[in-house]
Amino acid sequence: MYLSPDFHAPASLTYNTRHHRVRWSKVNHFVCSVLTACMSEEVQNQLGHLPTASEIWAEAQCLYANTTATNWTLTITSMVTTCHTDGEDIATHIAKMKTYHRDLILMQRDIDDELFACFL
């Protein structure tokens, strides 16, 4: 239930339900701990700031969905063929390239800094 985006912390604070929010938070924290304990340090650093188990789960699915050889090839192709265009902010271009580099790291297909600098 805690991995579902539809399962939110209880909002009502009546006498009968005042402890539900505390219990929800404790269980959510436990599920977050279990999820992040099974991930590499790089992924933990990427997802550690997310407050709910459902957010961690959704982001982890996106990250791990890109681990196929086809997606790795597409990421490398995107990096190699991405050119700075006139009118594009240089900071935006660098951020885009860093995103591709991060994706490669998360797919355990890291490239060394010298090669990344060539692409950049």
C-alpha cells in the first residue's frame, strides 16, 4: 500500500484518528529504509531526499527501466549527437549532458571523465 501514489498520510486529526498520522509516518519511514537498503550508493544518493515510499518507488522504476542495452545505446547516442545550438543557454546544455552522464552511471555504464569532457 505504501508504494501506491494514492495512499497518502491521513489528513483528519479527530480524537479517534490522531495517532494514524504518526503510525503512517513510522511505517512509511520503514518502507523507505527497506527500499533504499537494497540500492547502490549512487542510487541512494539520487533518491534519498524523497519523503515517501511511493515517490522512491516511482523514481526507482524510472531509473531501473533504463538499464537495457537499447536504452544504454540511446543514451550514448544522445550524448554523442547532442550539440549546443544558437540561442540555447550554455548552462542548460551542460545540465542536459550531465543528465545523460548520470543516466549512464545509474545503468552501470559509466564513462571516464576524459571521454565525458570530449562529449561535453
